[in-house]
Amino acid sequence: MKCAIMQPTYLPWIGYFHMMAQVETFVFLDDVQFSKRSWQQRNKIDYEGKEKWVTIPTITKGLRHQKILDVRIDNTVDWQSQHSQLIKHAYSKKPFYNDLEGILELYKQECILLSDFTTSLIVFIAKELDIVTDLLKSSDIPVTGIKSSYLFNICEYLGASSYLSASGSKEYIEAESVFEKSNVRVNYHQGDPYIYPHHSEKPFIPYLSIIDYIANRGFDNFKKEILL
């Protein structure tokens, strides 16, 4: 069995879902330390031909060491309406804008915890892409450890024979040599940008949120072009 383990992030990029589709089990790494102003709470969209950050406000004052699953959204700010309007303005004229409607509906839900909202978006998009991977949370798995030891212990508990890692983790995984001494094989997901028609005279911007692809190409084309 092959598994992948990734932090729940806000409107992830294309590669996140490509990884998810390549494994039998995908684990949301939600019980590690939250990093303020990271992908965990923000991402980028194409707004009038330029990168624009969309960031979910969170409550962090005096909570320096909180885990991702404990982070609360600052709902004193009407961020849902702000983000919805930004997305509508950015993509309403794109050919597959209607495919974003289900995602925009999720902005009407009331969420207290950051990971509840970001995970709900990821799960919804995965279903629209017909990704049938088993989805788990690391906080529900009874193992401990730090860095690659924790990842390995999760893999071992799940009975995984292969672990698909993001390329950005390669340096510390290989330096710590935990997987190297085990029977769990590690493969690294490619981090190259996905290039696709973006229906604009402005230059293509790589590594944006998956919603940029969806608005330009739609869910069905994602299945044909990305989930090969």
C-alpha cells in the first residue's frame, strides 16, 4: 500500500491533488505545529494578471505553539465574503467558472477551526475529481515522533510499503535516514509547475491554487490532463 502525508492547506496547488490520486491512503498531517502566514492558511490566485494572496485570518496571539488542528479562525473579520468576491472577480469570465460554484458555496458555512474549513475544501475538490483515496487525519492515528520518524511511524501503523513525499521534504528525510533503514520505500513527487491554457493575454503564473486551473480548464479536463 502506498500512502502520502501532507498538512491540510488552503486551496492547495495542482500537485497536492495529483499526489492524493497516486496513493491508496492520504493522511492530513494536522497535529504538527502551525506556522503563521504559511500555506496552511493562505494561497495565491491570478487577480487581473498578477499573483494575489488570499489569507484566512487566524487567532494566534499568545498561542505560539498551537497545532494546526487547534487553530481557530478569526471570524470577527468577514473573510468569507472577501475571498468569495475576490475569486468571483478573478475568474467569473473564465470558461469553466461554473465549476467553482460548489467551492464558493462552502464559504457560506460557519467554521471555528482552520483545519475544518481547509479540509472541507480539499475533500470537496477531491470528490469532484473522482479521487477515491482513503483520507485520514494524523491526529486520529495512535503513534508519536518528530519529523521523518513521525512520518515513518504513521506509514508503519498503516502498513504502507511505499511513501510518496513532497519533494521539499527530501533533504531532511534523507538526512535523518529513518526510511532508509526500513522496508518502506520513499518516492518523491515532482515539483515542476503544471502549464495549461489560462485564457489571458497576461503571462502565465505557475504554482497558483488549483482553483486557477479549475476556472480555466474545469474538473473534467483535470481528470484527463493531470490525473493520467
